[in-house]
Amino acid sequence: MTDGRAIAAIAAKELRDRLRNRWVLAVTLVFAAFSLAIAYAGGAQQGTVGLRSLEFTVASLVSLAIYLVPLIALLLGFDAIVGERERGSLDLLLALPITSGELLVGKYLGLAGALALATLGGLAAVGAVLARASGAAALFHYGGFVLSTLLLGLAFLSIAVLISAIARDRARASGLAIAVWFLFVLVFDLALLGALVATGGHYGGGVFPWLLLLNPADVFRILNVFSLDEVRNLYGVASIVPDVLGERWLLGTAMAAWIAGPLALANWRFSR
């Protein structure tokens, strides 16, 4: 039977460690600086500088979050298990009256708490500016973007914990984490578009949009593309994604699978 108190104790210790070494503060400040810069300068290419509409601000922040949040999550969690093993503290932790699953879940929840604090703190500044400029109603739509950003971070944190459970040392784990970031953030979409263009759209055109569910970054993008009409118009992907793929229950299920799936695999590998 799972001991909730043991999981909570491990999570609290992990969160305290991240707060103590000022990781959360550093990431929050970096995220806030980038978010404000993107929100105010996102329209520079169109010849305008300054805070624009809620839709345009969200579209600008989506691009920032897709690059920054997965990287932060992967760097945060890649050594969650393998780091303890290299420091020699893993055997000591497992000697306590806890199971490997409780240790894994506790560490994940602690890291998730640190990631959530950093993300919320980084996006709070833009939210305050939007509320002042557009009213409290804007916070409802902005809150949806913030929630999807948290889910994106949790998905990549699960992948990071899986990497940490299967890697033999921190060097390999860090290499795998960077490779995963490149794959999902940079390579995946280019490969799909390349295949679609190479076949002239005659093969796989109907399957292509559904393949986007295999990438949590694309699930996050579609969640925000379909949330507001003006944001849809800013992204060409909206023209090839069927309306059914924009259903929030489907996208939410896909994101939940990306959070739970890698974590379950990590628990299976760690228990062995």
C-alpha cells in the first residue's frame, strides 16, 4: 500500500532543496524577463512595439514557452534518479521504509512543485500587465494559457525522470535530455513537414495532423492555437488541423498521457 506521508516528505525535501539553491528564483527571473520582452517586443517585425491584444500576446508567449519550458523541465529532472545513484545516496534512501515507487513519485512531485513555482512566477508579471491593460476578463483566457504551460512542463518533466531512470550516469542522462529537446522542439515538426512536402501531400495527408499528438509540444501549441480565433489565424498549422483535433478533451487526454506514460515507464524501470 502506498504511503502518502512518505511521498509528501520526499516531495517537500526535494522542493526545499530547489528553493535553497535558488534554482526557482533564478528560473523565475529569467522566465519573467523573457516573457515581458516577448510580450512588449513581439510585434517588432510588424513595426510596432508595446503590449498589444491578448491574442497576440498569447501567440508570442506560446513560441517562447515551446522553446524554454521543455528545456527547463528536462534540465530540472534529468538527474533525479541517476544523480542520487552517482552521489551514493540512492541506496541510503531505498534503505528507508519506502518503496522505489514512493521515492520516484515523491521526487517527481517535489520537482513539479519547483517547476510550477518558477513557471507561475515567470508568467505572473505579464498577467499583471494584461489585467491592468485589458481588465480582469483577460485573465481568464490568459489563465488557460498558463495552465497549458504547466501541463507542458509536467510532460517534459516526466520524460526527464524517465531518462534519469534508464541512464547509467549523469553525462549520458544530460546528453539524452538535450537530444529529446532537439527531437520534440526542433526536429519533429520539420521531419513531418519534410515528409509531407516530399510526397506532394499525396501520402499521409490525413494522418499527418494526428501524428502531432505524438509530440507534447505540438499538443500544447494546438491547445493554444484553437483557444482564440485570432491566435488560430496567426498559425498556418490551423489550416491543416481538423476541428476534431482541436477538441479540448482530446488534447487534454493526450497531454495527460504524456505526463502519466513516461512516469509509469520510469517507475517500472526503476523498480527493476
